[in-house]
Amino acid sequence: MSKGFFIAQAIAGIAMTLLASAAPPAGAQGTQPAPGSYAQRYAAVCASCHGANGRSDMAGTPVLAGQHSFYAITQLFLFREGRRDNPAMSAVAKTMKDEDLRGFSEFIATLPPLPAAPPAAPPDAARMARGQALAQTHRCVICHGADLSGGQQVPRIAQQREDYLQLTLHGFRTGKRPGYTQAMTEALSGIPPEDLDTLAYYVARFPGAAARPTAK
């Protein structure tokens, strides 16, 4: 097995351990932060970019609404440890202790998925059909689910911002955006850039109804 596989397993194991340790042992008191405190901290630290409800209006900034706690804590860990390159996020994450990673990720998981604002014009039917075909052909639905809601360490991508999806897909394709596995890079390496843009167009306008993730 590749070195990347073992790194991925290690990171996933660390994230799972961090989440599992959120539950205090029986009889323990006063060891966990108050749940409401991270709602307040999110409002103070995160909302200016990611939106008070988790749906960002800022270009290139991902929607967090409806995201899973396992995915959120993994990404925060990657930012904190310098494995993802984003100066703003790294600066914030480097100040976080393990309990902060847990607190923020658990709060993010409470943000219900919100539909994107209605577009000014109806989606291009031919482009949507092409995007749906690409999602099936390249097996996006295998990991992200038929409703693109993800689960565990796989992100919810349905109705994510189109510009963020474009940046992410092109980043994985070129290797600029490293993942904690090689799955995305391998899946996207042979796809023409214009097809990635079509895929982003489709996913951002995914017609499925927003549904609360059942797995965190």
C-alpha cells in the first residue's frame, strides 16, 4: 500500500479520536465546554466569512451549512497542522486546542443545509444534463451519495458555491489541493478542465431537496 494510504488512515484515525473524546467519561463534570459557547465563538470567529447560518456570500468561501462534524474536524486539523494551505484558516486553526476542534466541528454539524438563493435565470438544461452524466461517469455519487450529501469524512457538496467547487476541483486535478487520500486526485486527473467547470455548475445547482445529514 502507498505511503499516502497510511497517512490518510492516520489522519482519519486522529479525527475520529478527537470526536470520540468529546464525550466525557461517566461521572465527569465541568470538563467539557458549554455547547452554547461555540455558537458564540462561531459568530465571533467564523461568521464574517462563512455566514451566520453557514452559507457564505463571500467569493471562494465554502458553505458550511449541512456539513458533517467528522469532515469539519478533519479539515480544521489539516489547517492546524499545516497540511492545507490557506493562510487565513491556518492562522485561526493554529490557535485551536483539541477541544476547540471538537467544539467548532460539532457546532458546524448543527447548521442545517440551506438551499442556494434562486438563480437569476433557470439553469441551462443541457449543461445540467451533462453535469449529471459526468457525476455518474466519474462516480461522484459513489462517495458523495446520490443526493451529494456526503457522510463522515466525505463532504456535502450539493449546492456548494460554484466558484469554490471550481477552485477545489481544479486544485485536486493539478495536485495544488492535497487531500488526506489520493481519491479525488485520481478521480479527476484525466477529466478536461471544461468538464470540471460543468460538474461544478451542476453540483452548485443540484436539484435535490436539502436534507439533514443523518451521519456525522
